[in-house]
Amino acid sequence: MKFTINKSDIRNVLSKVQGLTGRKTNLAITETVLIKTAGSGITLIATDLETGFEGSYPAALESQGTVAINSKKLYEIVRDFPSDDIIVNEVESRWIEIGNERIEYHIVGMDPDDFPDSPHIEEVTFFEIDSGALKRMIEKTLVISGAPDDKRAHINGIYFERIFNGDEKAVKMVSTDGSRLSTADYCYDKDFDLPEGPGIIIPKKGLNEVAKFLGPEGAVQIGFKDNHFIIKKDAETIIIRLLEGDFPKYNDIIVRGDGHAVNIDRQLFIRMLKRMSILSSESYKGVVFNFGTDKLLVTAQNPDLGESKEEMAIEFEGESIEVAFNPKYFMETLNVIDDDTVILGIVDERRPCLIEGENDKTFLSVIMPMRI
């Protein structure tokens, strides 16, 4: 196998697959990228056994073949290579030369026959979604991460479903960790042919890899088949094995009721919560929110460090509400909302707080209160 490739055609993709090839598995071969000649170029494949990537890129071929090269080292070579054209040449006993007439790396590859087979999924019904919108949906729901040792599907995955309500057609992504929940929607025109299908649970770590390949413009194709989520963008495809399990009935948690809708400047609120978090620790994470007549008083107490309090003017009438929350959850949510003003939906000290932008209603976060 021998080919010449321009570093600009492969550098970015090698950077993006490091999240897959750098993940620990039971097979050392998953630390490599599989490169094989195909047509007038090469195909690059990477996997962590749960998420697989495949992309095709132009190259000048001199001989056919397949090699498995350490992904991290190949990326570092390509990233820092001093010229544009790079020659990759398999010489003997899986040794691979990478370089040009002035510089050469001689590294050992692995047996490409040991590389895991990619799932062959045919007759998939794809539908289109805006690339930038999907990226934002993933980022907003990935704010809620699962605990590494938690095996529950609804904690480690994001629920993806299609919504049909009269002329309304949308896809929705939902994420939870048991203490909070976030939903992100993408709405289609009523004439769009959105195929129906059951809700699925997609691993968060797989979607994190997908987000790296999504740009701010254009469209991508997504589909579901044989317990896999498939996304196609130009000459690149990502396939993720779905999680098995049940997702909570999240609509039972989103109760708007007859509570208060409190408008707050997003940036001022973030800075306030950041100051009130200074005295927090692993043992004392919560702060107390006291909603009173035209003011919000936030207090933090830590017996090991001290206490702090800060007041903010708001529009609020009625009986005061005192409730404790983890400020980290609020700050993470506020950081993915684009509107300058956010609305807090607060009912009482027992029920969750709803957070959404003043204008953008495609994202909603629900945060459960803590015991005072």
C-alpha cells in the first residue's frame, strides 16, 4: 500500500477521532485507525466498539492495501508535518513509512484483520436536519452528564423522539441525571416528510463525538436501523449502537402549573450564582433562594468556611418562597441559553424550577430542589 495525501484533507478528521481511539477498550486495535485504499482515494475508519466512524478522502494512490496505524501518533505526525503532501507507504511486516524526501517516520502498524468489523446497515430511511441546530441540541442536552459508574440507560443516554401534534412536526432530545432534566427541540415545516418511529436512547459519549463533526451550516442525514443511530454528512458516516432500557416519562416532571414566572437578566444571574458558589464544597453544594416581594435573596452557608448572601431586584408578588438548589446546575443551564433574559418558573419549595429563554422556547431545563 502506498499513497500521497494532503495534510489538510486528513488533519482535522484525525483530530476529531481521537475521542474514539483514545477511549480504553478491551482491544488494543481500537487505538488505531484503519486506512484502506478505495476508488480514487482512501477510507479511514475508527471505533471504540460502541461508536464507529468512516470517512472517504482524496489521495493519489500508487498501490492498493489496508493498514492499521496508531491514531494518536499518526495525528501528531500529520499535525506537525512541515509540508502539505505526505507519503504513506507500507514496506514489510506491517512497518509503515510516513514522510517525504526530506523527513521520514518508520512506525509499526497492527494487523488490519484484527480491526473490528463495521456494522453493515442497509435500507435505512434517512431524514434531514440542520447541522448547526443538531449540534446545539446535542450541546444543550450534554450539559447533563451521567456518572461514569452509573449503568442505567436513561442516565448514560439521551432520549431522541419524533413529535407529531396536528400540523406540528419536531424532533426532541431529552437528558437527565435524576436531579435535573433538559429538553431541546427542532421544529419542521408542516410539509416536511418526517418518518414516524419509536423513541430511542443514544449514548451521550457517542453524541459527544457526533457534535465534533457538525458544522454551523448545511444539513445532515440521520436514520435508525437495527439498534443503531446513523448520521451521514458528505463523505462521512457515524454509527452509534443504541442503549437498551426505558426512559422516564419526562412530561410528568414538566409541570408549569400556577406558579410564578420570574424574568431575570441571564448574565447578572450567572455572576451572582458564581459569587455565591465560592463557599461551596463537596459536602455543602446548595444555596438557598428566597423569592420575596420584588427581590431575590440568595444565601450560602458552609460551616467549614463561612456564609455569604446577595440580593437581586426582581418582579415578584405573593407569599415568599424559600427553596434550595445546586447553583452549578443553574449556571450550566444558563450558559447554553442564548437569550439575554431567562424565565424561572417557580411554584413552591417542593416542586422543580423550570428555566427557559424569554424568546427561544426550543430549550427547557428542569431543576429539582434540594433539602434545606
